[in-house]
Amino acid sequence: MTKQRKALMKPNGRSEYVEARRIIRNAAALVRRGWIQGDIAADADWCTCDPEDQAAVRWCAVGAMYAANDTRPYVSTARLELLLEAHIGDAGKWNDAEGRTADEVAAVMAAVADASNGWDIWRGLDRKRLPCP
């Protein structure tokens, strides 16, 4: 993260939400580039890898959010996942559903980033218990 971006971030929920939306849009772009079902991420040989690994070339919806989150710990990836799940239910099951396509996953992620009720959902996540990082 650049010094300029850090300077622009203020410790309030609204700026965190703005960053969350950017991360989800970037994650959607990763899914468009390469998508996988049944795993969090894979390399060019379809071998499982960490979503943030340089070798990763395909990601599930959640894996893409881990890979795209360049602000941690400022924006919690667990919280990003909860925001997505507020719209689609269990992200893993949804991503891995038979018949699901990369285009659909990317489109829904982009829609979540731009949802008109996103700020209200994001603020509501403060009341949820998040897993430890």
C-alpha cells in the first residue's frame, strides 16, 4: 500500500468500507482472470496454493478477496467474506455450486461492491462476532 493511500485512510468505518468495496472489485477482476471451484486457489498446474502466492492463477470468490486485500489488517478479509455472505449465503457453497460460472461469480461480487445497502450491511457487521485473524 502506498504512503499516499495510507495517509488518505482515516480510522473510521466509512473509509474502511470504501476500501472494502475497492478490494471486492479487484477480487472480481481476479475471478474473471482465473476461477476455481472446490479450492481456495490454484497454480497453473491446478495444484492448490495459498491465494496470495505469486504462483496463484485462479481463485474462488473468497480466495480472490484474500489475494486482492492489500490493506490488511485495516480491512479484515473475514469481514469482506461476511459482506459477500450477506448477499449470497455461504460463500464456499455458493462458489462451488454446480452450474456456477466465473462470469456469474465476478458479476455478483461487483454487484456486492456497488450495492446501495452495502454501507448499512457493513455497519451491521460491527455487531457480529468475527473470527480471529
